[in-house]
Amino acid sequence: MKPKKRVYVILLIIILAIIIFKIPHNYKISYKVKKTEVKEEYNKKLKIHYLKINKDNKIYEFITNKKGRKVVKDIDYFQKDKNKCLSISTKEETLRPVCYSNKELKDIALLNDKEINKHYKIKSKTKDLNTTYNNIAIHNLNSTSYLLWNYRGFYYLKNNITDNINITDKDVYNLKVITRINNLLLLADYQEEYQFNKFIIINLENGKKVEWKIDYDISMDSYILGSYNKSVYLVDKKAKVEYEIVPSYKKIRIVGTSDRKGTIYNNGFEKIALNKLVKEELSFKKEESYNYKIKNDQLYLSLYNSSNNILITNNKNLKIVDKNKDSVYYLSDNKLYSYSPLEGEKLLLENFEWNFNYENMIFAFKK
């Protein structure tokens, strides 16, 4: 091989090595920070680092989406009596502490310990906005946009913006063909009673509504199977048809019929008989970074694929109404709260009507 050609080959190998090195891929590594063991797992699909810190035979878990390897740069451990808390810092941020109270994992705010809060500089309260809109008490909007169903349309709340978005001229108490996908809310034309050929799309970032006429007649006896990326999957139970809908591009296609298997997502797309989708009203199952669940009227968070559950609130009569990125939105009686691992629990809104009706009535989007 000629010297000049050899140089080109070497340069090409170096360039390819750099490209391969920079492309994110799944990995698991272990290292120590302050003599404390850190296990770090990167999930390329979810774009997260899942971190397990072993301190005195207790496991503290965190998630961050910061780039690079060995993202943990510092560990802050603090113990007082039965309470043990640990926080980590990356180059860009310090994460909210994870705490044990005896053997139970709890959000730091539930410890109600002034000394621990002072150590980690945890603020106990946020300023209450103390205002109302159409009988809805607004405590904190928390950098989030909200659409709240009022039986004929939606109240739109965002920062200092309030609006009333009309959808129908009759009262509708049961919204079934409705879902939020990213920053868009998709719902059937509830001006119709038995079938529809038009969707309503509302952008939660700006409150703008558009109507989308489609070439199909879809029964109101339909349900949302799930969503993936930008697509929503809907099952028309009466016609035995499954549709893939892409609201951001206003595209719709048939992906399953009584003569052709449909599609379901179970940590990967699978074929499934339409009869099964019609009879059982199934839903997508996806791997999540943040898993919120209610058990025995208590709300817990588990991270990634962990079996450890963190108690995040002392409130009761709980109903989860929406999830968005790392945040969960939930009702306690007629009060709407949010929780995220970075910000903790916050009281957002209060509406007496939510004592009676709340399903598919509250949608939240945080950019």
C-alpha cells in the first residue's frame, strides 16, 4: 500500500472510531465516588442514566439525562436519627435527595425534618398565586399548560393566560375518544352523537384549536389503545377497525381489521387479533423512566426497572390524571397536585366539580 493511501486509510479509521465513540449506546459501568460504589446504566432508547448508589447497605437511585460517562461527580450523605438522605451532583446539577426513614423510602418533604431540609436547602413552600378562574382556585401553575374539561369545552391555563375553548353546544360528561400526545390534545368531534369524521386538535403550548376532517366514519364506541412517538392508535369496537393517527401531520391510516391483525405495543410492536382488542380494551405497555402507581391509597414512584418504591405524598383519596416526562399530576379529593423528583409535590389547582367527575377532564403539558 502506498504511503499516501495508507495515511487516508488511517485517517478514515480514526474518523470512524470517533463517530462510533460519540454515538450513544447502552452500557453498564461501576465506579466509586468518595469511596462509595456507583452503578451507572445508560439506556439509549430512553436517553437516561440510571444510577444506583450503595451506601451502608442501602440503595439510593437516581435518573439524569446529562451526557457523558461517570456522570456522578459528588455525593452528599446526611443522617439524623432514623432518617438517612443522599444526594448526588453531576457537572450541571444537584439532584433532589433520596431518603430512608427506617427502612422505607420517602420523599424528603415527608420527613418533616428542619435540620435535613436546611442541610439540603429544601424550601418548604412556594408562593400561592391565590387567584381564581371560573370557580377554579389557582395556587401554582408550575410552568405547565393545562386543559380542563368544563362539559362543553376546555379552560386553558398557562402562566398569566386564561381562555375558554369551545368544543360543543351541548353538555358532554363522558370523554372516551381523547388523549394527549406530546403537546397536542386529540379528541373526537363530540358535537356528533354516534359517529364522527372529524377530530379536534388543541395545542397545549399556545391553546390553539384546529378541526381536522378525515375520510373515515368512526364510531363513538371506540377507545384509545395507546400512543408511540407521534402516533395514536385507536380501536373502533363497532366496526372492528384499528387506526394509526398522527395528529401533528394530520395523517390517518387503517392498521387492522376483522380480516387483518391489528397492532399493539408491548415494549415492542406485536400483531394481535382485532377481536381481542375489541373485547378486552387493552393498552400499550412501554418501558418508562419514571413509574408512578397508587397502592393502598398511597402514591409511589419507582425509577426505570427498579422494584424499590418511594412514597411521595401523604395525601389520600388519590387519582392519577396525567403523566408528563418526569412529572405526575394527581387529584386528592378536588385538589390537583404535581410531583417530580426535582421539584417535589406542589398544590396546583382546586375545583369542587372534581369531587364528582375527573376522568379524561384534566390534561397537563410541561415543555
